Amino acid sequence: MNKALRQAVIAGNWKMNKTRPEAKALIEELKPMVANAKVGVVICVPFTNLETALEATKGSNIKVGAENCHWAKSGAFTGEISAPMLAEMGVEYVVLGHSERRQYFGETDVTVNRRVRAALDAGLKPIICVGETLEHREANITEMVVGVQTKAALEGVTAEELKNIIIAYEPVWAIGTGKTATAEQANEVCKYVRDVVAKLYSKEAADGLTIQYGGSMNAKNAAELVAQPDVDGGLIGGASLKAPDFTEIVRAACQG
Ligand code: PGA
């Protein structure tokens, strides 16, 4: 079974939520609940919560990620945070190319690729988001869109570096909308991404790649989604803000 060749990872994407005291409280609640998880557990938090999260998760199985990073190492980029800055703090993961960054902050396939390069160079593990809009899906170009996003993001990435990458398939129409892709739709596109990676690298590289589903995954629908053969966990927005809900998704993934 190919699923045994890779690790499922449940990653929370907190987006622009939680003050520092709220972040600490959520992590303290979560820690004992997910302590025995057999899957990877990551929380990606706002920059202002990174230090709090790193401190609170010390000695636990919860890994910490940021939600973005700039492609330059340093320089005149007011308001930005670089990959080496995150790495120096002890941050392990970084979400890149999230559809909200693409939609509201002018992120393109080219800038996503530059950020991926910077993250890898700094020793961070990118969680690269790809996904089609409703318009794309209705025009039957989901595979083309997701294929291009995947190829562009991975431009210049070696097979060795690919081992430190997670791809999150997140249909834009399913994010924060309460509309989840069906398990079949999620699996179909995750499998397609895996096929693209197999062609770019090798079957072995593709089999080892963690490909998550994201988009309104919650305590109720997680089990069916993560049980799919090509879905290796999830990137969770809204449901990651409540410890019991996030824990339920982690539990589902441990069985998936
Ligand atoms: P959602 O967000 O779970 O709230 O739909 C997912 C994401 O944006 O990563």
C-alpha cells in the first residue's frame, strides 16, 4: 500500500486569528489531546504567535509553521519576514501560495516558486498550496490549473529537496465556505498532483510525497477524506481554531 510510504500530516492554518494569550491557551489545551498521534501534527500561526507557539510546544509532538515568508534573505521589504528569520527562531514549516495570498496579495506562480526556493535554502519545509477556483472547475480545467501551479512551484527543486515538501490541494471554492470537495473529488486531484510529480521526478518520489486536502475539512467529514488512497492528511483552517475539532481530525488521520 503506497500510503505506508509517506507520512500523513494534519496542519492547522490559523490565518489571522488568536492573540498571544489565546494562542497559548489553545496550544496548552491541544497538547495532551494529540500527544499520542501517529501522524504529523503542525500548527501554522501568525508571525506574532510564533515565539509563543515555539515555547508552548517545546517537548511535545506539535510542530510549528509560519503562514508565509518572503523570497529575499533580507532587505528593503517593509512589512515582510524572511525565511532565515523564521529558521533562526526554530520554525520548521511555512505555508506558501495559499489561495488567500494569491487572491488578495498578488501572489503568482512565479513568486510562490521564489518563496519555495528561499524556504528550502533556509532549511524550512514548505507546505505548498494549489487549487482551482469554481470557475476553473466548471470550465473543466481543474487539472490544467493545478498541474501548472504544481510544476511552477517545484521549478528548480531537486528530488532530494522534494522530501521536505508537502503539497496541499485546496479547491478555492471549498475554503472557508463550508462546501467540502467530495472524498472522490479530493482524491482525484491529489492523485493527479501525484502523477504530475511522478512525471517530473519519479514514481518513488511521488509515492513518498505527502499531499494534503484542505477546504472546510472538519471533525465530521475528515475521516472519509483522509481515508482516500492519495489524501495524506489535511490543511485545516476554521476547525484548527478549536482543540476538540482539530483533535478529532488528527484522530481520523491516525486511522486513515
Ligand atoms: P478552511 O481553510 O478549513 O477554513 O476551509 C482551509 C485553508 O484555507 O487552509
